[in-house]
Amino acid sequence: MRPTRETECTAFFGTQKIARGNVVDVIPAVKAFFEKSGESPILIFDNTTSAPVEIDFRGSTEEILSNIPGFFPYPSCQAIFV
């Protein structure tokens, strides 16, 4: 599924939970995890439907976020790191 600005999701690397929260907060956490560890695959699931969330992680964090329908830059809560 393609996420929207309101999508709440959880990201995993294997059985390790990387981040959970609003997609706008989860994307930077996943991008940072991948850049630091180089590990993949990272799976992201919608918290409501459990459907896989499809995000193209090519480019900068800002470029990735700009592809989310309804996204506009503003201060937001941070994802909960576990």
C-alpha cells in the first residue's frame, strides 16, 4: 500500500522493531538505520491493516517525504524507537 500523511506504521529489520509511529516520523528513522547499518530488507507495515507499506528510499529524507501524499514540512512528534 502507498502511505498517506496520516498512516501509522511499524518498521522491522527481521524480528527487530526499528521504529513505530506516523509514517512521516518513521521514514527518517528507517533511513538512518539503513545508512548506519547497511542492512536490508526492512519491512514496514500499516498499524491498522497490517498491509505492507511501500516506500521508495532512494534519495534524501526530504525527497522521500515529498513523495508522501499530503506531506508538508512541519515540526512533528518523533517516532518511538524500540
